[in-house]
Amino acid sequence: MADHEDLVPLTEPLIVSCLFVNGLAIQPEDGAIRFVGWVYAPNLGGQTEERRIVVRFAMPLHAAREMFDTLRKVLNKGQQ
């Protein structure tokens, strides 16, 4: 992300769950991008299979672009 963010300490005053998602829906909004993460819940004995939402978050467009650039670099390293 931005260079100045490396100087700011990362803290966790309240414990935040670490969530695993099977998929992510991306919804553009005015000046921001909203993400909705879900997990796949299979059919277990009469229940309907589902995609259950486990996380929602949004970020400004500039932060989403930085995240995309960082993610692309990380994924490209694995292909070398």
C-alpha cells in the first residue's frame, strides 16, 4: 500500500476474526468499492446448499487500486 503506511504501527485493540472465503463479490459504488465475501455451505441432509456471507467491507477507489497492484505482484511471484 502507500509508503507512509509502513511507518504507522498496525494494532488490534479488539480481536478481529480471520475469515476464509470461497468467493468474493465486488460492487462498485460512487468513489468506493464494496466487497462481499462468502463461503460455500454444501447440502447436508436436506438443507439447501448456500453461499453464506461472512464478511463485508468497502474501500476508496485509490486503496482498491493499490490492493490490486499488490495482489498482482504477489500472484506473479508464484508463477516464476
